[in-house]
Amino acid sequence: MLLVTLAFVVLLLIGMPVAFAIGISGALFFIQHPELPFTIPVQVTVSQTQNFALLAVPLFILAGNFMNRSGITDRLLTLASVLTGRLKGGLAQVSLALSALMGGVSGSAIADAAMQSRMLGEQMVGRGFTRGFTAGVLSFGAVLTPIIPPGIGMILYGTIGQVSIGQLFAAGFVPAALLWLALSVSVWLTARRRGYQPERKTKPSVREAGAAIRGGIWALLFPVFLLLGLRMGVFTPSEIGAFAVVYAVFIGVLVYREMKTEGFLTALEGSLADVGAVMFLIALSAIFSYGIVLERVPDVVSGWILGATDNLYAAMMLIAAFILAIGFFVDATVLIIMLTPIFLPLVRQLGGDPVHFGIVFIVAATIGNFTPPVGAAMYAVCSILRCSVGDYTRESMPLFVAVAAVTLLLIFVPEIVLFVPNLIFGR
């Protein structure tokens, strides 16, 4: 597997798309082992796409695109302004609140960061925020998105690791709230030092607050309906994806009445591109994963970590640090697909809870989207705002420290993650 891994890294560094880098480097494994039939790569690639549980991925992507075309985004922005507009940091605080509210809509950190950059980026710069700080806030705020239902990373991790997706959905709420609080405090401290003013000077009236809540209530109820449907056994994780699509169309067409034919077709077109990219990546990852299993890589890695420590929390710290380091170069989706079969058995062997580890894993992997040298969300935001990576990196450090501190807290206090799923689903 050394040559395969080296080939994968080299292909990434020369700029090859991740899916092709995975597929080509995985095929090298079979060239190294001529005794294996070369029909296996074709078989495992096709069989990977036949996993019924993965049907939830394209359905939630489609639902997210429909929700964004339904008029929910503008209403959530109004609600975010009402909730946080009077805090120091103004639009920066509003953007964090919007990320928390949008988590159940977009499901993608990169999509959320890019969308908010177009909506709020130039407005923040116009109000005196530096471009580096603006890009950092809009990028790191999207760390909330993957752990608020229905995050695509949760679906992939749950499917690959045979972990309850319903419990993963429930486990994301409290960590998301803590991440929001930590980022908000970081923004508040910076705003206080630099003199960034609140967005609103007065408290919202009762009528204004009520109107904002009514406007955003359908988006806020979306993850609640998902959890209730799973908990009461009305839907399986795959079926609830279909419910999400119907829900999004219902809101856009009959409630807000803003989804017209053009918006509907645009959402379908965008979903086709998104689904194609994700499923192509998942399919080709099966070639790479086959070699990992055959070479017993999980056993080797487990042996290394157990040789260093047999303490669960120390092992999770080592794993999180490794995921964070690799995440500087590899997208979070790829990490979840490739590393779940390696690290989850080790955590289970040490007595860890797979739901607890899943949330830590997803947060650590997602951080890589916002960090140099190849963070996809970072480049999307910097490109939209015409901000240099150097300015972005320098002004994002307080936000990185805040997110890293919460990740450590989640590792050492698993009850933070497990409280809600234990309350809803039982121990």
C-alpha cells in the first residue's frame, strides 16, 4: 500500500481531481498483485453504487438545492439578524447565526461558505471588516453545517461504519451550539479590539421578532421532522431523504410560493452535478478501500496507536490530530470514506462510542476545508472576496483556535455529544 498511497499524494499535488486520484492509485494495487483478477475493480466500483443506504445522499442533496430555491435563505438571514444583530461584530455575528440556521438546509460546508460569501462578503467589507477577517468568518462559520441534520458526512460515516444515522443526526445539535458559541466569542473579542460595530442599534420589536421566526420556522422544523420520523420508525434513513425532497418542494411551491419553473429546473441541474461528483467519488473509493482491507491496514494502524497508548481519549486525540493533518491536503468527504474503516474498529476496540467518535471525526475532517494548502471552502471564499490566502490564514487563526478547543472538549467530554441521542433513542 506504500506505492498506492504515494501515488495518491503525488496525483493530488499535481492537481488531479480527487476521484481520479483515488481510482488510479487504487488500480495500482491490482497491478502490484497480478494474481488478483482485474475484474475486481469493476465489480467493487459497481457494487459500491448499489448500496441502498447511500440513496439518502442524492436525495438530501436534491432537497438542499430545492430548499435554497424556495425562499428560505432570505428569511433565515432576517431571523439571524434579529437574533444576533446587536452583538459586537455586526454582520460577522449574523453570518455565524445564518450558518447555524442553514445547517439543516444545505448540508454542505463548502456550499454554505460560498453562498454566504456572495450574500454578505462585500457588505461586511463595506462596513469596515478586513477582507482576511471577513473570509475567515464566512469560511469557518460553515463548520457548523456538516453536523446539523442532514449533514452528508453523517450519512456517509453511518453507512460505512454501520452506525445509527438517526443517533448521529441527534448528536450534532449540542456540538454545533458549542462551536457557534466559541466562534461568536472569538468574533466578539476581535470586534471589541478593532471597533467593529453591531449591525442593529435597537432591539427588534415583538412584531419584528415574531415575523422573523414565522418566516424561518419551516427551515427550523426541518431537522426536527427528520429526527421524529427516524425515532418513531416512520422512515428509514433512505426514505427520509425522499420525505426531505417532498418537504422542500411543498415549502417552495405552496407555502412561500417562490419556487417557479426556472428555479425548479436550476435546482435539478445543480443537484445533477453535485450528485454526480459525490457518487463518482464514492464509487471509485471502493477500489482504494479494497486494497486497504486486503492489506489489513486497519490492523496495522491499530497496532501503531495501541503501541503508543491504550487510553481511549489519548487514542482519539492522536486520531483527531492525524485527521486534521491529512485534512490540510484531502477533502473531508474523502477522509470519511477512506478512514472510517480504519479508525472506527480501533475506537470500538478501546470501548469508545461510535456516535461520539463520529461527531469528533466529522468536525476534525471538516476543519481541513478551511485551512491551507488545499481547503476547498477556503479557496471558494477567497476567490469570491478576492482575498489572498496569506491574509486569510493570518486573520483566521483565532477562529481555528476556537474550533480546535471545542474539538478537544468533545473528545474528553463525550456526554456533550451523547446527551441528545441518549435522550431521544435511549442508551
